Amino acid sequence: MWQRIQTLYLLIALLLEILLLTGTAYEVADPHGMVSVGYWQLQSPYVAIILCILTLLTVLALTTYKHLIFQMRTASLSGLVALGIQIWFGWMYFSWDGPVFKWTVIFPLVTAICCFLAARGCFQDQLMVESSQRLRNRRK
């Protein structure tokens, strides 16, 4: 499990998602100072729900290392969800005037890249397994 590169990509993506869930999204100027707002406190509760779904998808992709096709599909789906979250954060950044976003807003983009690289690694492993299976069947 740990000797495959896609496992390391998925682990990096999972760590970034956990940091994203526990971090702060932006700061807003308040009469008493700057107030930090976490991803759980954004104006829409859907962001936190989608972040939880993204984390669960990545955990599922990380733990299904014996089923390469399923791992590839869940990693790709996790990458698409992370890309959707990044687009949502971009929309919030350009549509709001007041908040100053933190640098953790780019975590979904890095997560999407890691998930797509993991899916590519799963695909290469599956091709290698099929190739070796074809050579075994040819000998008989």
C-alpha cells in the first residue's frame, strides 16, 4: 500500500483537506479588531458538507488500494469535487467585497492536482497488471 505513489498523493490530499476543515477561511474587519471565520461558519452550510464529502471520498480512495479501478474512480471523483470547491471559493472571492481570504483557500486546487495524479498512478498500475496478466495467459 505505502510503496505506491498514488497512496502518497492521496495522503497529501487528505492532510490538506483536514487542514482545510480545521482552518480559517478569511478575516473580516470588526470594530473590535479582525475576526477569523472558519469554513464551518461560511454563509452557506453546503461548503462544510461538501468538504466532509470530499474528505470521505479521499479516505475511501486511500483505503481501497486492492481494487485499482475503484480507487482510480474515487480519486477522480474526489479531484472533481475539490475542483468544484475551488471554483466556489473563487466565486466567493470575486463576489464579496469585505473579507481578506487566507492562503488556505488554494488547498482544494492542490488537493485536486494530487487526486488526479493518484488516479493516473492507479491507471498505470492497472495497465501493468493487465500487461503481466496477458503475458501469463500467453505462456499457457
